[in-house]
Amino acid sequence: MSDTHLTAPTRFIEVDGDKFAYRRWGNASSGQPPLFFVPHYRAGLDHWDPLLTDGLAQGREVILFNGRGIASSSGTPRNCIEDLADDIALVIRALGLAQVDLIGFSIGGFQVQEVTLRHPQLVRKLLLLGTGLRGGDPKMDEGVPKVAGNPVPTAEDFLSLFFGRSEAAKQAGRAFWERRHLRKDQDPPSSLAVAKAQAEAHAAYLQPLSGENPYAHLNAITQPTLVLNGVNDIMIPTINSWHLSQNIPNAQLLIYPDAGHGAQFQYPERFLKHAIQFLEE
């Protein structure tokens, strides 16, 4: 029986003395590069949506990944986006992969941009979900830091941070929460040290940049890029997605209605169709 999001074993690969946790499954004979997932703040292997990962795995291999010190990975958590990106590149090479498609959500989107800038030969295509850019607009809603900092986020925390405000959006959020907890052997939660390190990395990455176009560094990303956000992202303002699409030369932008930071989780069937079309065209 083939592995799925719920059954793929957690594996470890040792790089520079630390063990990085990952899960890998899907259609290895597709001819498509694997799709390598880098998740949001503090997130581990089980913070993705099985509907999306298994749907995408039908057409390619998928690889879920924990960075250094995150959840079940060992080591000291990184507090610099560039270091996080270099670790991703090291793991991709250690897995024997010549090239991948990268999907990054939230702070994971910062990391995969840097992988693409620093190690461009490893990346074929790029998906940036609910994310920003170096020097981007940091103006999250006032209540976000308190909720995002809760030691063990609840369903209501996720609804508040990731989803739209309508009743339909909340129902979609609760459905995601159920799917996200279907796996029995869940990855352990990340430590407070991870939260601290990632908060430092996030803050440093958003320091304002100078120049006529402070985002011109993104012109160097030539890979086809899909940018997605909700119309009202209260964590990483949606305007950042516009800046990404305006400065990455081969980028396209999708904005989902009545949605927030986790638009792909609120509209999983829609996103799955958009992502597959993008990856296969």
C-alpha cells in the first residue's frame, strides 16, 4: 500500500551533526521534481493539510521538512533567514536531489526565496503562500503577537490568525483543523527556543531597505513563481504579495476572497487545482 500524509514514516537525515526530520511520499515516476514544503512559524511536519499534500503527491513526490531544532529535528534553532535557507539547500543535496520545486508558507516563504536567491540551481519553480519579502510591510494586526505566541495554539487561535471572518470561512477553518489532526503519530510541538529564534529571524528580515526600489533584489529570481494570499492577511499584510508579484519577473498573483493568512487551507480544492496547473504547465 502506498504511503499517504497519514502513514508516511518520519525519517531523519544527518547534516552537519544534526538530524533533520522529513517525510517523503508520492509519485516518484512522474518525471516531475519533488515538491519540498517549508512551513509557517513554529510549525512541524503535521501543520500541512492532508488534502493538499496527498492531492499534490498524485503527480509528484512531496517532501515535508523540519528545519534545525524544529519539532522532531535536532540541533539549535536558527535565528537568521539566510542560515535557515542554507540548511534547506544542504538537506536537498543530502537527499541526492538535483532540483526541486519549493513551496513556502509564511516565514517558510522568506526561507524559500532565499534558497532561490542563494542556490538558484536547486530550484525549478516557487510557490509563495501568505508570505512577505525582505524589508516588506510588517504591520500585522495588534492582537496577532499575543495569539501567535500561545505555547499550544488552539483551533480558535488558528481560526483567528489564518482564516476569513465569515461563517463559511470559519467552517472551512474547523474542517482544516480536523484534517490537520487526523494523523495518529503527530510530530511533537516546537520548543519555546524555536519561537524565539524564528521571531528574531522574522524581525531582522523585515528591517526597512533603502533605494528607489527596495525590492529590486527579487529581480534575480527568474524561476516561475506562484504567489497566493487571502484578501485580508492580518499576519503578513496582503500588500506584500503584490510587491512579490511586481518584482519577481515571472510571477503570477492569486488573491482569494474572504480569506486571510492561510488562504490555501480555506480553499483547498481551489488551491490544489491552481497549484497543479502551475506546476505542470
